[in-house]
Amino acid sequence: MSKPVVEIQNLLKQFPVGGDFFTALKEIDLTLEKGEFTGLVGPSGSGKTTLLNIIGGLDAPTEGTVNVLNSNLGTASHNERAEIRKTKMGFIFQSYNLLPVYTVFENVELPLILNKVDKEERKRLVEKAVESVGLSDKIESRPNMLSGGECQRTAIARAIVHQPVLVLADEPTANLDAENSHHIMKILVQLNQELETSFIFATHDEKIMGYLRRIIHLDDGRIVKDEHISNPENLS
Amino acid sequence: MLFKLAIKNLIGAGLRTWLNVFVTALSFFMIIFISGMYDGMRKHARQVTIDTEVAGGSYWHPEFDPLDPFTFEDSHGQPPATIQNAIQKQQAVPVLVSQASIYPHGRIMPVVMKGIEPSQEIVNLPTNTLLEKTDGLIPVLIGSGMADYTKLKLGDTFMIRWLDVHQSYDADEGIVVHIMETENFKVDMGTIWIPIRKAQTMLSMENEATYVTVAKNVPLLNGTHNWIHRDIAYLMRDMEALIEADEPGAQIMYLILLALAGMGIFNSQILSIFRRRKEIGTLMAVGMTRSRVVGLFTMEGGMNAFLALIMTIVLGGPFLIYFAIYGIPMPIDYTEMGLIMAKRLMPVYSIALLVSTTLFIAFVVLILSYLPSRRIAKMKPTDAIRGKIT
């Protein structure tokens, strides 16, 4: 059996607020295996995004052990965490975070440039990723010429183009209508099945939950329920 | 990789980039233009002084001090043989200096009377006009500044009074045979030029001179006895001091322009970082290290300067070339203010000026691009992704 993708033990995350500390996460123990399609679910302020950021190495834990893709993020330097993100992770954000001056092709190409993939291979991989999200006809468009759904599909293509082991998605459907949300989720499920990429969502969107095979409920910075779903309702 | 991304970002930003580049190019142009003007002024002042006054240097009578008119009475004598020899070979021109008074339109006015060989070609003064027939009147050459000041016109006659070697005052009538246009106020204001033979006769100083100016490229003469050799550097020291005194002014102007260009770049970098914080967060999220993001933004600033340089060459180059060829007409005659300045100023853009300006500005731009970019290194990626500045 392969090593877990994410292994968290006794995680504590506090933020300084004035002269005091605000505890965003506490007593978090969590293990995620390869290929899981997991959601971190909970109300606003429950710590979903904070946990996602810590798993993504964008934020550091205050206490506890966070092992992601065989690296201890608690002790890793900024550069080491950046290297893990660059090579093994993909990010999808609520507000897409596309670079406005780049075309769809260039946005999707960015992780490959950072990974120093040669030009021919980049072109092939970008076209493949863009095709997988159904945006081949918009490949030369800039984000301001795209709809919200198309922007998010571009962001997905960017997140998966370098075939990461883990994709972290923070409220990926929050800015989308129902039809686009389902369309996006179907793409992600398909990528998960085809590439065996692990997905972790931070969401409180009911529409997403019907696709998840594992739902981790957070409340007030703690895991209150860890639910495994053998037959997600939107996939049946 | 950073280079490619920086190019993409600059081109992708479209109008914003070109506005930044234009402002920087404008500053580039102004710095080069004004520095060229200053260099042109200096070069012109040097050239005019050498051309009309200094030539290849001088040999002075040991008593001569041009800044002390009381020395003129005693500072005359026959030049030593080696200098005489150079005069005969027309490699040198003697000048006899004395104090005199003139009475244009009945007013008394002290002047420096200089006797010079009319046929000389060593200093660029129209002394050959002193050869004109004057029916016994003393032919006098004056500059246009002197003419304005004394209200003398071509052909006007006026009384000249002088003290000869025997301490006797004498006077005679002079006639203006030529009014020269010169930018060197030192050969113009307060000076009248007459033929040296006439001066020697008037002053009873046959074959004597106060100083002898040698032609350019004449080697140092030996056996000049107590006559003091004054080289170009010595004779130009007042001019150099004037230029040196003007240096801080030029540097302040240079710094103001540089500060303008710098502020533009600094502002655009700050604005860029503020506007693009989400992009910075995204770049960090996809795996770019902070130092590389700082490098990217610094490179964008540097490329901004590079594009500005190209724009300066393309848009400003023709103007700079035009001014270098045809000059810039000056609105007033600065010689009246005691400045050696051309009526049409020719800027000089030396290779040293262009290279040093370019390198210096490029260095300043890089520093100014880097300083605001350092702020990125302090950003928390989680805040940057959300568009927050920390």
C-alpha cells in the first residue's frame, strides 16, 4: 500500500489578533490516501480554507505534524514548500486567479514553464489539458473574454496540466451557477478517475457534496465528523 | 524563464506598460538632452576661448598680471630671441598691453589697449581690419559688446589717451575700423585693439610686448629667459573654474530629472505590486518562490527602462540629431552677462555621456524596481491570493 498523500497529526493553527491569538484549527488528525475525492465542509470560519492552505504549504502550522506528499511541511522552508507546490500540487481558487494579461493557453502553460518543460511538450500538454476542460476554441482568449465557468475551467486546466498528485480546490463553484458547477464537478471527477489525482475541496456548496466520496466536517476549527460515502448521489 | 514571463507581462499589460515606458523615455530624453546642452556649452566655451584668446599658450613678461592693471606699466619688454624667432616664423603673435582712457561722445572710459600684429592668424580675431587706411587716425577694432556699451559705431572717431614709457600722457584720435561679433567677452568688453607697431610707437616701447601667444601645436620654446610660459591649462583655469562652479547646477538638474524618472518607475512598481497582489499570490501558489517573484518584478522594471531606452532612441533620437546638427537658438545674448555662450547652442552628445547616462539610469531603475518589489517577499501567500496586502 502506498504512503498517504496527506498525514496530519495534532495540528494547531493560531493567528495573532492584537495582543492575543485566534485559534483557527485545533486537534486535527487526518489521513488522506492517493486518489481520494474529499471535501472539507463546514460553515464560514470553521477552518476549511486554513486547513487547505496548510496542506498546500501556503501557510505553516503553529503546532503538530503535517506530512504532505512525503514532506514535512512544518519544517520545510519557503522554497521547499514552493518546490512541492510547483511539481506535485495544483490549486483551484474561488475567484479563478487567472493572470489577466495572459491568454488561456499562457495561463495553463505557466506551471509547465515553472517546471521547465520544453516548448513542444508544453504545447502538447496545454492543448490536452484545455481540451479536457472543453475550452479548445477559447485557447487564445484572455480571461476578460471568458464567462465565469470558462474562467474556472481554465483554472482547472492550469491546476492539472502538470499532472499533479494532489489538487486543492477552495470553493471552486462558489461563483458559478448550478449548471456550470455541475459541469466543473463532472470534469474534476473524470480527472480524478482517469489520472488518479487526489482532490481536496474546501466548500459549503451543497451541489459539490453530491460528488464527494469523503466529507470531513469542520466546525470551530475541529473535525466533527469524517464521512466516507461509497456511492455519491451525483455519481450514481 | 523570468525573462519570458517579464516580457509577457509587459506586453500583456498593453497601454499601462507603454505609458510607463513613455514617461521613462521622456526623462531619458530630457537627461540626455540637457546633459548634451551643458556639454555643448562647456565645449563651446572652451573652443571659443582657445580660438580667440589662448591658442597654443603664451609667454608672459615676468611682471605681467592680467588681473592687475597696475602691472601693465612695467610689464613690457623685448621678447627673448627664441620667442622673436617664433614670431618671425609666424608661429607666435606679440601683444602689447597698456591702460588707456577713451572719450566716446565726450565721456571718459578706462580701457585696456592691446596692440596686436594685424596680419596674425594665430588667434581668431579679425585683426586684418586694422590694416585699413585711416588717414593718420589710430585704427581701432572693438567687439560688439564694447560698441553697445560705448555707443560707438563703425567709422566713429574718439579720443584715446595713454601714458607712455616716460610717464608722459599723450592723446590722439582713433577710428572704429571694425566691430567684431565675438562670443568671448574677455576680448570684447573694456578692450580696444590697435596695430602693435602703432601701440609701440605711441608708448615708446619699440619692439616690445607684454605677452606672446603661440600657435596651437607649437612645441615648448627653450631659452625664454625670465618670460613665463603659460600653457593652455593655466590660461583656461578661470574658464575651468567657471565650469566647475557650474557643475553642481548641472548635477542638480540631472538629479531632478533622474528623480522624476525614478519616481515614475517607483510609483508604477508600487502600483503594480498593489494591483497585482492576487497575481503574486497565484504565482506563489503555482510554485514560484518569493525571491523569483521579486526577480520577476525587478526584471519587469528593468525591461521597462530598456524599452524606454529604445523608445528614446526611436522617438527622441531624430530630435537629438537635429539639435546636434542645427543647434538651438538662444533667446538672448549671454555675452552681455559675461558668459561665453553661442547665439545658437550646439548640444554635444558624446559616447561617454550616452554610455554613462544609460548605465547610470539603468542602475537606478533596477534599484528602484527592486526596492518596492522587496515588499513581495514579506507578503503572505494566503493574503496575496485573496488580494490582501500584508
